[in-house]
Amino acid sequence: MSFHKVTLLSVILTLLSGTFSLQRIPNLDVNLEIRFVFIFILLLCLIMSINGSKIGYQSNIIPKNMKIFLGINYIFAILLSLSAMYSEDKKLSFLGVIDILVIILIIGISIYSLVSIVQKDLIKYISLIWILIGILYFIPIILSVINGDMRGQSISGPNVSTRILFFATCCAIYSWLTQNKKTYLLISLMFIAGIILLGSRGGVVGALVTLLILLVIQKFSNLKKVRISFGINFRMVAIFASLLSIVFIFGSSLKKVINERIIGVTFRSTGEIYTSGRDTIYSDALTMIKESPLIGYGINSFGYYSNYGYPHNLLLELMLDIGFLGLIYFIILLFYSIRIIIDFRNSPLYVLSGIPLYMIVVQMFSGGLYDFRYYFFWILILFYYQQTSVFLEIKSKRIV
């Protein structure tokens, strides 16, 4: 494995580490977030991967769309960081600025890794990594359900685990479409079962909404659909057989989680809808936004004014941090996530193009700004793959 691939693997591990502290490990009294350990490894891999020679034509053709996208995000990163100057809690704001700096570092090293790997190997390599990670997350989920837990237990929290499994699901479906191996289809359905077994309502809704949007855009596309080499009839038989297998193996557990965790918890017998306090959180956030709509309160400020830490909604968080500019930034992020789906609607990569939109959808229910880091990782991959595909096509035509 090349150092470039090791570097990209280190990026993914850094993304996965989140804000997990080593202090949470029993008998280890070390107050250090593991992401900084991975960042050190990441920088070490980066240094070792640089051999002083030119990477090749890829390093000189960072796509124009990607450059514009990066420029916009760097401008807003600066604005978010500068908003710490008028924040009431400098310590909280400093932590928010650190998160932004980490995201910028991950973005920069991701781009270096992307332009250093042969394009045809890139998506296959990334998909394989996420499928393996998905399996690692899935095993404790199914074991805990078999042992009688009401919902699946995973390596990390249900919200994070749901996102990891959704990424793995998309990668498995992509691998099935491109490699014609039914095993990947079965694995993708197992991951979907894992998402449901986790019982994260926001995660389930996010997955369903994203898949529905992908289906609608594909359905109403005027261009020809991708032709799968193994034929529609065989594909439908494979899907049906795999679904029957999943239902047979996990049917009772899935029914239990859906009835007790998703439906039962959400819709109470009293007729009320249980929101886990989101209604109060959103109400407080909206009240604050009305009081300071133009400039907000500074990065990471919601925790200073409330007891909820963060608003559990990306749009509200951005508007609380930098006011009206936060709304503009959110619209830009949403635009790019929809645009990338439309651009890939006739490619096997279409299933992966839904991931940035998925991140926006789930960030409407849970997760802070740092949890949104996966959005940038996936959309940069799609930008690079799209533009370099065009470049290679043009290059081949010129040779001819």
C-alpha cells in the first residue's frame, strides 16, 4: 500500500475518532482527545509520502468547482473564527475555532491524498475501507440485539454509528453496481438492518429522506439511466432474495425496534410526539436568533446561553454563530449537495452522491458543526472524481 493510500486511511480514521477522549478508557487517566493522536499520525504519513517529485498531472488540475467550493468554505471558516471576538464565552469559542482548524487540516490533507492516487483505484479503495468499518460497527449491534437489548449497541453513540453504517451502505451498493457481486448487495442490506436496529430516529429519517430524494431525481431525469451489465431481471431477483434473507434472519428484532423504539417512543399513548427536548431547544435557539439576527452570538455560543450545549440543528447553529450569513452559508452547502446529485444521476457514483445531502438532513436533528466534517470529505471526493473523469475523457479524445 502506498503512503498516499495510508495517508487517506489516516484521514478516515481521524474523521472516525470524533472528540473521543482517552480519559474515557478505564484505568487510563489521560485527558487527550484521540483525534489529535490521529492527526499526529496523519501529519507523519503526509511527511513520509512526500518524496520531492511531482505527483503528476492530477496535482495541477484541482477542479475549478472544487476551488470555488473551497474558497467559499475558507471565507466562512474565517468569518466563523472571527466571530469568537464578540462571543461572551471565549473558552467555548476557542474550542469551536479548534474544531474548524481541524476540519481545514483534514480537507487539505484529503485533497493531497486524492490527487496522489490513480483515479480508477480511488473510489474502490475508499469504498472497501468504509465497508470494512461498517462490518466492524455492525457486529456489536447484532450481538447486543441477540442478547436481548431493546436497541443495538455499537462502538460509538447511535447517531455516529448510524452515519457510519449509511456511508458503508452506499459504498456496498456502489460496489455491487460496479463489480456485479451479490455479496455486496447482501452486505448493504445488513447495514440497513443495522441502521434500524440502532433505533436512532433522526438517522432512520435521514436515510429514508435521502434515498427518497435520490429516487425522485433519478425517476424524473431526462437522461438515459445507467445500464447494469447483469440485467434488470437478475438484479431484481437478487434484491428480492437478499431482502428475504434479511427479514428471515433479523425480522423479529427489526419489528421489535421499529415498534418499541421508533414508533413507540415517538408517538406516545397520550397523543403527544416525543421530541427528546428538541422542541424546547429549537424554541430557545429561534428566540436568540430573533434577538440578534445579523451577526449572531459568536462561534459555539449556544452552550453559554442555554443548558443544552448545542442546538442540534446545523442551520440554527450557523445562524446563532454568525447570524444572517449563516443562513447564506447553509443555502450554499445545500445547493452543492443537490447539484452533485444531479451531475451524477446517470453514473454508478449516484448512490455516493447522496451522502453530502444525507449529512445535511441528519444535521437537522443532531450533531454540532464538527460532526458535519463528513460532508466535506465526501463532496470533495465527488468533485475530484467528476472533474478528473471529464479531463481523462478529453485527454483520450485528443490523443486519438
